[in-house]
Amino acid sequence: MKQHLFEQRHSADWQRFSALLEQLERGKAEAKACENFAADYRHLCQHLALAEERGYSSHLIDQLQHLAMRGHQQFYRHRSHLGAQLIGFILAGFPQLVRREWRSVLAACLLFFGSLIGMGLLTWQFPELIYGLLDPAQVSDMERMYDPDARRIGRFSERDAADDWMMFGFYIMNNIGIAFQTFASGLLFGLGSLFFLLFNGLMIGAVAGHLTRIGYSETFWSFVIGHGAFELTAIAFAGAAGLKLGWALLAPGRLRRSEALRQASKHSIQLVAGVIFFLIIAAFIEAFWSSMTYTTPTIKYIVGAALWLLVIAYFVFAGRHRHAPD
């Protein structure tokens, strides 16, 4: 059977099942409406298996997989606990969501990392550009923070090791503040998220280019490479969540803007939950590992490269089994 005939025959069933799932997730489903839930869920799983076996488009398979995962969660919800749900989200739900929202994620990554790399190269080539974004006092502070002779590297570099837990909390609050700002400003029709993605990318790129040019590259890059895998990725994903909100307002399709925004906010808030998880990891690495000078830059580069590979592998491979753990 061709895919368009398959969709034509069963799309009404999928829409009805999706509407029931939405009622169940909101706690407003009537008992009578759920009488055939088990049979409908079984039929959906059969349709998913047929679509995979026949090699239908990835868009259709992803749609059916998403419905099957939601159905599985509702079918076995009496076994679910908060801890199990968190583990399931971390192990499978978050990477699945990132892959499902690849368009907004790709747009945010291009804006953020593109501006970061571009500004870094320009500042390295034209040193005076740094003073277009930072005043001389701020530039001096950056140079002091990454001075190769410093006892500890980074922000508040002269602190004692006993203060690392305090800095762990500071990094969490600071990074979450930046991420929330980037996300929430997407309500301004996406313009706020666009601005903060470009602004943060330009600022980080300018600092990186300047410190590399003056000979602090080993100190700077060995510091940021470890926690950067989680922190920079999280900032980009926060921007993706904001862009999704903005797009729902700009192009709601046949829906009212309020309804389009409500639907988009479900996935956007889930993305932000994953962002917070990544920022906590980044803060821990930055406080206890990145600022250390007791190890060599080579080891930090190796560890940092391993962390970047881990993050990439996580979003590419994690959660590719049919159902997320419940």
C-alpha cells in the first residue's frame, strides 16, 4: 500500500487517538471515552510497525512514534513516579525532543554558533573590534581572568578551593538567568530570542578572538572547552525554544495565535527543562574542573573533546528505541 493511501485510511484514527491523549494528559478525559483506549493504542503500534517495515517517510514514522510514546506513558501511568519520569526524560525524552524540533534547533545553532565563530575570526583579524562590544575596563578584566600566571582561572579566579560550592551555585543562577532570558524573550514574536542568540554569540566570539590573539589561547580554551559542551549547547537550545514560541505567534496557520502558542509552549517548556539539566552539569564542571590549574592543558583538551563527543552522541543516538522508559 502506498503511503498516501495508508495515511488517508488511518489519519482519522490517529487524530482521534491524539485528541484522547490530550484529554488524558490534561486530566479531563471521561471514563466512557477511554473504554477503547487499549485497542486504539494496540492499533497505533501496529500502524507504526507497518510504516517502519514499508519504509514510509521519516515524518510519518516520527509522528506515529510520538503518539505511541504518549500512549505508552498514559497506558502505564499508574506505574510512573517522578524519579522514573525524570530518568526517562533524561535518557530518551530530551534527545527525542531535540531531534523532533530540529528546525528551530538548527536555526538557533546557526545564529548562535555562526555569530560566535564569525566574530571570533573577525576580532582575531581586527583587534580593535573588541572595543565595539566591551569597554577597556571590561577587556582588562577578561585579560586578568585568563592570565596564564593566575592561581585559578576564570571568573573570581583568586578564590580558594573552599569557595567552589559557592561558585557552583553562582554559575547555575547566572547561566539559567541567561537561558531564561533567551527563551522568554521569544514571546516578542521571536525577536528577543534572535537578539540574545546573536548578542551572546558575538560577545563570546569577541572575547575568544581577543584572548587568542594576545597569547592567552591555551589558558582560555583549556578553561572553556570542558563546560562549554553543555553550556553553549544549552544556550542555543534555549534560543530554539524561544524561536518556537515566536514562530507560533508569527505563523499560527489555521489556529488562533493563543492556541498555536499553547501548543508550541508544551515542547518549548520541555526543551527548557533539558536546558536546565545541561546548565547544572556545566556549572559543576566549571566550578570544580575548568578553573583548576593543577592539571595540564592537554588533559583538559582531551577531557573537553570527550565531553563534546558525548553531547553529540547523546543527541544523535539516545532514545532511538521505540518507547522511552517509563
